[in-house]
Amino acid sequence: MKNKFVASVLSALLYTQGLLGFAAVASVLLKDRAHAETMPIVETAVPATAAPAR
């Protein structure tokens, strides 16, 4: 009887750990995706060539 209780507690802990791991991975992926959408696009400007001095 005690072994079944211990086994069920360990199973519940493992299940909870799996859910928390999944939530952590999902939050990292969603954070990266949201950050990529708000990041400004930086364009490099090509400097204009100066006219030759006379």
C-alpha cells in the first residue's frame, strides 16, 4: 500500500516537472518570436561620394 502511494507521488512529481519544462520552452520560444517582431530593422546607409574639389 505504501509503495503504491510513493509511486503515485513520484509519478505526479515527474508529470509536474514535464509540464513546467514544456511551459519554460514555450515561453522562451514565444518571447523570442515577440522580440523579433518588435525589433527595428536597421538599414545601413551608403555614404554619398563627395564631388571632386576644383
